[in-house]
Amino acid sequence: MNENYTQWVNLNPNQEYDENSYYTIDIQEDGTLKGKYSFIKKKYAALSLRNQIQQQRSLDDYILSVEKKYPGLDISSYSFSALDSVDLPVSGEFEVEIKNSADVFGNQIVFAPLLFEAMKKNIFKIEDRKYPVEYEYPISTTCRFLYTIPDGYTVEAIPTSASFSLPDNSATFNYKVTVDGNKISVIYKLKINKITFMPTEYSFLKKFYETIVAKHNENIVLKKNN
């Protein structure tokens, strides 16, 4: 160490919170959802998962904590890879059954397709802010869903696809829903590209999240054929 040498130290994180989730789900006539959930978590997302697991006594206890967090979720089997390799991404796969996420009304099945990934409320509630909004790290989230609808049903309504961003592309959101025969594909991407938003940017950020919440709460409607 040289006492006579000084330099600026960059305190901004040089890695992002990076996660990719994949759902392959069969929709049952009673509204139950059955299938697989898999994921790849990198960088801060991997660190966060490892920390959550370490707080539990075992992997089984961690799975129980996930089921408790999301009522209606039952995980019948699970696997992880690279949990102990701190320099590698963590991946996992769960066999899942989900209840209480789809409602049956007569001959219709109605559900919001992002399931537990959906943003239910806007995290920014106040109208004005005097101090900057600080994120811990940049965020990159991608969720992909592939639904198979029950025999004898057709898709009556789906959310409209959307894509929007903040003026300087510091945050972007993409949401795409498509139908191909008895399959429904849903892709959701969110990127927060910087960690500090000044008070003058707050109204844009608040509106950005309001739009996300609105899109996430739009439903898919299936109708049983006569």
C-alpha cells in the first residue's frame, strides 16, 4: 500500500441480479395447474438464493418455506445444481401443483398467467420524492411460460402484448402473449439498467411500475366448447 497514492474507488456493483425462469404447465378443468418450474440464477440472484437456503436447516425446510410463502403451491420433487459452487450459476427444477391461481366460473377458466412472478402492487406509493431511489444492483429478469389448455377448451381472451421503457432506457419492460393451437406462450422481461434514479426521475419510475402491475393483473380466459 502506498500512502502517497490515492484514487477514486467505484462503489457501484459490477454485477447484476440475473434470473431466468421457465414454467411448463398443464391446465386442469378444475383450475389446478400442474407441471414443471425450472430456473437459472446468476450473480446476485444466485447469491440471494444461496443465502435463503443457508438460513434453513435443510433443503426440505427451504422447500417448505417456499410453499408457505405461496399458498396453493405444492412441490412434489425438486433438484438443484451448483449450490456449493459459488462462482457458478444456480439452476433448479421443481415438479409443482398450483391451486388457487385459476378460477372456474361455469364454462370458463380465468387466471393471471404470471402466477407467483406477478407484481401485485406498486412498490412506489408516494406522489413525490425528495431523495434518490437506490437499487442494490442492476436487475435482469426473464420469465417464460408455456401453458397447455384442457381438451375441449378454446382461448377466449388473452392480455395484450406490451413493450415500454423509461426515456433513457434505464428501465425496460416487455410482455408478450401468443396462442398456437392448444398452447399459450407468455414471455415477460424486466431490466433495471442503473441503480440510482434522481428525484426528477421518480414520477417516470412510479408510472413505469404502475403499468407493469396493470399488465401483470390482466387475465387469460378459457372457454369450454359447447
